[in-house]
Amino acid sequence: MRKIITLICISLFCTLSIHSQMKKEGREKIKALKIAYITEQLNLSATEAEKFWPIYNEYNRDQNTIRSTYRISLKKNIKKSKEGIDSLNENEAKKLISLKLLTDKQLYESQKKFISKIEEIIPYVKIIRLQIAEMEFGRKLMRKYRHKKPDHKN
């Protein structure tokens, strides 16, 4: 019996490890596709690219951290209430709205800081192209994901 339980635990661990690795590889592939797409859209020179990408990567990490912190905090606060959002009182809801506004302000400040750094590297026209390329990449990714995702309607 112990051997069976041990075998089940090992196989479960292996399955979870493989799933985690596949998820990480998927994220890395998306990141590489995004870099290639943005590079193509901006038509960066070698000099621009060398200076641009470290700043962009830092900015992207910062934005992701801010969003992730907000999502975690929001989920945690909603889970505290027994019945989800519907059981929040007005004071708790007000705190969550304030948290959202603070997050939006942090995202804005991060973007402002990023633009002030890259305006010395690339012209404003390319900054606008960057913003459009990011939106288009996100849309294309969502369209592709939507077509691959099986329909789970019941």
C-alpha cells in the first residue's frame, strides 16, 4: 500500500512539474514573439535596440509587478468575505476602489518614467508605434488564444 501511495505521489509530482515547465515555456515563447513583433514594428537600428531593450524589459517587469500585486490583493480581499463580492460592505468595497486607483496611478507613473528614459533613445513617432504595436500584439495573441481554446459552454 505504501509503495502505491508513494508511486501516486511521485507521478503527481512529475505531472505537476511537467505542466509548470510547459507553462513557463509558453510564457517564454510569447515573450520572444512579442520582442520580435515590436522590433519589426519599430524598425530599431542596432544602436537603438541595444539601448531600448534593457529599459523596455525593466519597464515591462515593473508594470507586471504592479498589476500582479493588485490582482493578488484584490483576490485576497474578496476571498476574505464568505460569499465573494456580494458580501463586501461599503467600507471594504471603497478600500478596493482606492487600491485600484492607486494601482492605476502607479502604472501611469511607471509609464511616464519609461517614456522619459526612451525619449532620449527613440523619436516620439517610434514611441507611438511602440504603443500601437503592444496593443496589436495583445489583440493578435487573444485572437489566437480564443481560436485554440476549446469551447466549454454547457
